[in-house]
Amino acid sequence: MDTSIDVDPPADGSGSSVGGADPSGPSADRSRVGMNGRLFAVRAFAVAAVALGVGGFLGGLVPIVGGTLGRAVGVAGAAFLLGALLADRRYVETALAGIVVGAATSLLGLLTVGFLPVGVRFLGEYGVGVAGFGALLGLVLAVAGYYFGRDLRDGLTREVGA
């Protein structure tokens, strides 16, 4: 009776081994970060950041609502569309884009008073807090919008009666 265990990977590249996952398999060759990354894809982040930025900008252009509320609705709407249209789950990229766009939008909203002496002092004292609140709001709106967009996509593509 032979009780030895072969620890060399199979020559056919199937990636199966005794005792579970093979750390030297084909998936170990791909980076977890990059264009084909599973945890974070730079291209998906760029798409999400541009989409959320455009959504925030277009939301700010709404005549009656406009301003902060319009930008927030625009960011959530853009995240909803991303979730509904993209096939892959990209929560990390969308969340990070929401943080960046939320912080940038909140700080850019202060530019109207930023050139006045009072505005410069206000930005110096409270700029970090304003950016932090904008980042938190951007994170929540982006993830919630993306989640509901993914939920809509799942409901529309699921088999009826399954």
C-alpha cells in the first residue's frame, strides 16, 4: 500500500491537487489587482469615477433642486445605472469612486465662497470635516445605488418560476 502524496502540480495544468486548492495553479499567476483583478480593477474604478462624476455634475444642473441635493441624487442615480448595466460585481471600485467623487464634490461646492477671506478661513478650519462628510455621503449613496441597480438587474434577468 502506497501512502505517499505527490506534491508536484499535474503536468496537464488542470490545477487539481491532493488536499485542496493549488497555490501554484493558473489563478495564482494573475494578480489580485489589475485589469483582470478580482479584488480591484483600475479600469472599473476609472469607469465608476467618471460615471459618478458625470452623474453628480448633471444632478447639480437641475434648475429647481440643483446644488447639493441634485449632486447627491445624480451620484446615486449614476451608481444605480452602473449596477443595472454592468455584468460584473464591482462594489469596491464603485465605493472608492463614491468616496473620491463625494469628497471632491463637497470641496468644489465650497469654491464659491473659497476666494473670500471668510471662505478661506472656513475651508482651512472645516475643510477636512466637509471633505470627510462628503466622502461618507458619497460612499453610502454609491453603494446603495449600485446595490439597487444590481438588484434590478438580477430581477430582470432571473428565470420566471425559478
